[in-house]
Amino acid sequence: MTHPSKRRYIRVISLREPSTPKPANNTEEEIEWLCECLGLTDERDKLAKEIFKELVKASKEDNGITTYQIKEKVHVTQGAVVYHINTFIRSGMVIKEGRYYYLRAPTLSDTLSEMEQYMLRRMELLRKIARELEDSMQ
């Protein structure tokens, strides 16, 4: 078995087409919409959206946040917070340093840019492998 500190998360990035258009000038609804587009939550999962909102707020203040701090703000168990944080880590949105959690980059838009670059690199690698596979089958 792999030692926990050596274990790597499998990065899962999902992009969804939401059933509703992006809301205008409503921060709460925009965060919900963005979470749904990124496949981090669905329309029923209010807790994940609240946790994500706390991460974005902490990032805006240039701080990390602990699961305990999130638990106190959203009034749920620490286990529930950890469950959702791990989902965000697997998606590549959030990183952990010590006991603190941060968005992957200093801002949400920078985080999305880094994720975009990661996806582009992975797609280029997949295209290269597909070309090699096609060439070897001729």
C-alpha cells in the first residue's frame, strides 16, 4: 500500500453545460452557477457551494483557510467539510499547505487559467498518442 504522504490524487476536471443561464450581478448565484459548470456540485448540493464560497473569500483576502474555520462558518461537521475539500483537491481547484487550504492560484480567475493550461497540455499529449497509435496501425 502506498504511504498516505506519497499518494497522488487523480485529477478529475469536469465541465458541464448548466441548465440555467448565468445569473447577472448576484454573487451567490454566480458562485453556484460556476460550481455547477465545473462539476463541483449540482443544484441540490448547497454545502459544497458554501464551502467553495469560503475558499474564494479566503483567497480574496490572500489567506488560506482550515477545515475548522469553514466548519464554524457553514455550521456542519468537519468531516463533511473534508469530504468536499477533497473533491475540490481532486479537481485541481484547491491545494493544501499544512493545515490550510488555498485555491490553486491567488485568484479564482488565475486558478481557472492554470486548470485550462493543464487541460490543454493533457489534450496535446492525448493527440500525440492518438497520432502515434494511428501511424502504428497502418
